Amino acid sequence: MSLFVDKLKRLLPEGLIIADEELLRVYECDALSAYRQLPRCVVMPESVDQVQAIMQLCHQENVPVVARGAGTGLSGGALPVADGLLLSLSKFNQIIHLDPEQRIARVQPGVRNISVSEAAAKYGLFYAPDPSSQIACTIGGNVAENAGGIHCLKYGLTVHNILAVKLITVTGELLEVGGDALDSAGYDLLALMTGSEGMLGVIVEVTLKLLSKPLNNRVLLAAFDEIEEAGKGVADIIASGIIPAGLEMMDNGVIRAVEDYLHAGYPVDAAAILICEVDGADEEVDEECRKVEAILKVAGASEVRVARNKEEGDKFWEGRKSAFPAVGRIAADYYCMDGTIPRKHIGSVLKRIDELAQQYKLGVVNVFHAGDGNLHPLILYDVSIEGELERAEELGGRILEVCVEVGGTITGEHGVGIEKINQMCVQFNAEEIVQFHAIKNAFDPKGLLNPGKAIPTLNRCAEFGAMHIHRGELPHPDLERF
């Protein structure tokens, strides 16, 4: 590796390579901080040519590569590999071109999510995907994880809001998939790259779709005495044919934490609240707002507030986007899960989560994108207490398995990384996992790009299945076949 670093120094200007142990500590984990690993070195290229040269050298020397954006990922997707290279794209932070007539923006992967909408605002445009970490997370990471956000219910995930990606292959070739048109010929490689978690190539440019800002919008807040009633309210709104711009739920634990932290005006005695935003033309907003208010009252809402003005509506949303830091004030540590379920099962799954929390003797509070069934249970624990982290991880795995049992998935927007790799064995059967490995092999035969992430080996699935069988549990019948 020392010889490898010497070769890197001949490729890159001074200052773009980090090899000092203390400086490497900054990069030892992403936002899943329970897992840490020092890379052998970090490089911070400034041009596409440099990235190509780095990849060519790593391929030649068989050195693993992990690409990293802002490090806000919650699944360990940017965890470094021992004796591997961490490729930081933080210097790729420019909006290359914004075309308001074509409604597209070409950006480098290190551009912060919120910066795109800020740049597009003067043209009456915005970029729809808005993760809670949008002030820090980057577009490249959003593409790698297929990020969502509060407004993904109506406007779609990252995959629905990009037109093209330029990427560097493991051998250093520059490829472009997609284009400025709405469709392109051949296999849908753009969809394949979106959510591929850095395992198929290194993204160096993304073409984004921009949308016109709605003429009007209105935010409602509904309080419920029973979580099941709030879940029914979500299902009833969607069943009515209304697709809100955003539809979020928080349980009492999160409500109280947010109110103490931000004073958003939330009703602290409610078992759950829903925040619903409708947007469109003025008449459309008025009509949908009336319908949603009536639906929520029939579902059992004890109170429905319609924001009196933009400032109050923004405050409702600010509280939702502050949920994670707010919960950080009420527990020594918390573990943020990410699973997706059919909306009709929200109430029953939340009840099951509560039962599991009692079984594992850990607290759980819930905040999630209710409109599309994307749950974010926050498991409260204290890493200084022996065994609590391990119990929290096991509880998290059980929650994801419950999501699969009701017809859902183990991730909605955070990706698999290392966090959910065992639960991939529950979600997919052996034949499907073999096909995943075949796709990986087509792009990266040596397995150098982000190794050990997202796709489990069949041996790992066999071990995971044996553990469940030993406990007398079998969350997926295909585990017997591994």
C-alpha cells in the first residue's frame, strides 16, 4: 500500500491525498456511526480526468474503492474498506448548467441537495426530492441511495427526477447513461445506476429534472388519540384520489421531543399527528383542503388545523424536518431504521413494533413518510451499556422482517449498505441474489467497488437462516434453501 500511495502522489497534486491517521478519522464512518473503519488513504480529486486515473490505478493494483459524498448516509454505504481507498467527491461541487427553458440542471455529485432548489428558485422552479438532510446531503449520494424525502409521495424519488448520469467505471472509462430527453433507447441503465450504492461505478455528473413551483399550497395538521386512526386517515386520503404533496406522521414520543426542541405548536397529548400538504392552482388547493379536512375528521381526528399563513405552514414542516435532532436530545443514542410497508398496514405494524420494543426492553419512537408507507422507527439505546447496541440492531432487523411479512421492503430511501445486508436474505430468494451478483460482476468483475455492501453472499444467507432456525424462527421460507 505504501507503494500504491506513492503512485497516487504521482497522479495527483499535493494536498489531494490524505494518509495521516488522525486526518483519516474524519472519514472512518458515515452517519451510521456504530460502524467505523479507517481507510488506507483518502483522495479528493478535482477533475474527471483525475478520477479516471485513480480508478485505472486501483483496478491495476486491485485496490478496493469506496466513493463518498457528504457522509450523511444512514446504512453504512460509505463505510471505508481496510487497506482500501476512499474516493471523496467533495470538490465536485458545481452546478455546471441550469436551463430554465428546458427545466434541467447539470450538476456535479458534490452539490448539496438544497443548493439546486435555491439556484432554480429565481426561475420559479425547484428540485423535488428533499431528504431531511437536504442542507448537507449531496446529489451524488442521493442518486447512489435513490433518496426520497417529504415530497416524494407526489413528485417521486430521485429515480423519477433525473434524466442522465455520467459515471466512471472500475476500469476508468467514462460512460453516460440516459440523456436530456424523457426516454432513451436500450436497457434502462439509468434506473439500474440509481440506488446501486456505489457498486457499479463512480458518479461524476447528474442531469436533474426541475419542476415549476406550485401556484399555491396549504398545510394541515391533524391530531389523533389513536395511532390506528391516524393510519386510517392516511389510507382514506389516498383512497379518495387525492395525492398530497407531502403526508407525514409522528407518534407521541417524537411529537414531545420536537415540541421541546423547536416549539412548533404541536399538540403534545396526541398519540399521533399527521402533517398534510396540498398544492396546485388556488381553486384546486381550496377544494382538496376541504376534502382532506373532512376525511381526517371522519377518520377520528380530535383536531384539524389548517395553517393560517405560510409561516405557520413552514413551522409545521420545520418540526418534521427537525425530528431526528430532536430525538437526539432525549436518548444517549438512537438507531434510525428505514422500511416500507403497504399503507393499510400502518396501524398494525406500529402495534407490532411496540410489542417488539417491549420484548427487547428498548424505547422506540416513530416518524415516517406515511403517504408512501416509509417507516423510520428510531430505536433508543445507550451504547455505554453493555449489550444495548447489539439488542438495538437485532430489534431493527426484526422490524424490517415484519415489513417484509406484510408485503413491504427493507428500505425506502436509506439503502442497504452493511446495515440491512442480512435482511436482504429475507427479502429475496437465492435465485434473485445470484442475479444481483451477476449484474455486479458485469460491471465490476474484480469486486473492487464498495465491496461487502448491499448484496449478501449465499453463504452469509445460509448462516443467517441457520441462526433463525436455531431460534425457532423463519421469517422467509426461502431461508431454508440457502
